[in-house]
Amino acid sequence: MESWIGNQFYKIIQIFKTVVIPDENSRKWKALKGKYAGKRVFLIGNGPSLNETPLYMLRDEHTMCFNRFYMLHERINWFPKFFMCVDPLVLPDISDELNKQIGNFGLCAFLSIHKQYVEPKPNIQWVHGIVPLWYSRRLPLVGKGSTVAFQAFQVLSYLGFSEIYLIGVDQNYQIHKTAKVLNGREIESSKDDDPNHFDPRYFGKGRKYHQPDEQTAIEMIKSFEVVKEAAEKDNFKVVNAGFNSELNVFERKNFYDLFDYDDETLLSLFLKSFPESISREYIKEQISKDITLIDHTKDYSDFECVLTNIEDGKKLTQKIIYTHIPFGPYRDKIFFVNRSML
């Protein structure tokens, strides 16, 4: 009871600091309101479909990511403009590595109740979770949802974005069967075999998070339905442009149809994904070759590079991510480079 009362008192204080006598955090949010009016942004989930998404094409776009997305930085060589992490189980668990990454982003948003886990930096903004499934138009107050994307939508629409494109929001979760139950839906992985994200190590051995059970999936859909209603009311567009996504709340579009890159620009963006230590001529030479016919029982860990089709590449990523970094897809090929070459 004391905890509940304390929580309500904390909310009242945050509302007071936002509405009655705005504090510095509230004033910073107010200065950002509508800053990106008329622009588009890509909200990037962390689903397995990112392994078949040409993320290098987003290098010059506004992007927002979450949680351990930074594990992908070695594959894309660019940093998202916006970052958010609000999960009360995940954030404390990744805080050490997260604090090393914050400076790479533009604006980072965290719940104010998590200040003890986040080292203060100029690019950090705080939000205050107030009411479940309430779509806030007055930041830093936000409604709480069953997915970080719910709070992210409130931030992005407040910033003025008129088009929000989803990728990597697959909504086709599997139960993580090898994880250990801690408390209710709270689980801890026992192996690097996360089936629900772009890397099996994402919520790998020793990582704590929430089991994506059926009830969680239902609650997430409710959150997205609230977003859809807000989008219709506030006149911003939400489009799901992800690959193999089962989220059907929003309009669907083909990812590639959102861009008009010529061949030269597309190749240039792809090549920029790679570290400078790898010769561009070497990359161009390798990707011009025929794809490798993959035998998934074979050990490819000693191969200098492997060139696959997309379907084989998605499967191979789960197996050799420890020894190779996947790049692409480019021209329907995924290119794996041995880490020893970097």
C-alpha cells in the first residue's frame, strides 16, 4: 500500500513540474515540440526480420531504436537519431553497456524513475509514465504501454513527425523455452538462443527480460490500436514497412518502395556499412560472385567470407554471428565477413 501511495505521489509531483511550474526537463521538451514537423522517421524494432532488412539504406534517415539495438552498430556503421529504453527489467540489466552507448545517439529518452541507472548526459530527456494506454500530447508526461514502441510513438508525434514507418516490429514472438522463470513473466536466459530478436545473443545467456507469452502479445496489440486512433485524430501517418511482420494494425507498404536510390547510390550506402579496414575493392569483388550453396550442417567458422541468399543468410546468422559479421542484404545477397579480418 505504501508503495502504491508513493507511486501516486510521485506522479502528482511530475504532473506539477510539467503543467504548473515546468522544470528544466519540461522546458527542454517544450522547446522540441514540433521540431521535425512534416518529416518522416523510421521506428526500428529489434525483431529477426532486421536480418533481411537493408538497414544501410536508412543511413541518412531519421531513425529511432530501442534497448540493445546498438548490437547492430558493427553491421551498419551509423547511429540512430533517437533512442529509448523504458523496461524496468531490461534497463537495469543492460545499464553498464548502455551508458557506454548513450553518447552515440542524438536524443535519448528514459523514464525518470530509472535515473539511478543512467549516467547524466546532455542528450538525455526524461519522461514520466502516468496512465496505462493513455496517448499523451504533453511530454514529458507519457502513457504506459506493453511495448516501448507505445511511448516512442508519443515522443515522435510530439516532435512533429508526420510519417512514422515501422520496421523490425515482427509481432511473431516465440516462447523462449530454455529461459528460467524468475517471477511471473520475468525470465532469465540460460543460453545464447534468443528466438525473438536479430541476434541470438540479444537476450542471451544471463539476460533478464519478459516472456513474450500470449497475454503480452494481446496487450501489445491494444497499445498499437491506441496509437492508430491517435494517428487518425492527430493526422500523422503510421505505416508498417517491415519484412514478414504479423502486425496488421497499420497500413502496409514495401520497404523498397519508400526509396528512390539509383544503383550507384545504393552501392555507396552498402559499402559505407563496412569498417574502413576492409578494402572496398575486395567487397565489390566478393559480392559480384555467385552465392554459396549453404549446407547448414557444415562448419563455416573458418571461412574468410560467405555469400548467401537472404533465406540462407537469415539462418546462418544464428549460427556464425560469433565468428562472422553479416552485411546486407544487397542485391538479394547477404555477405558474411570473418571477424578476424576486422
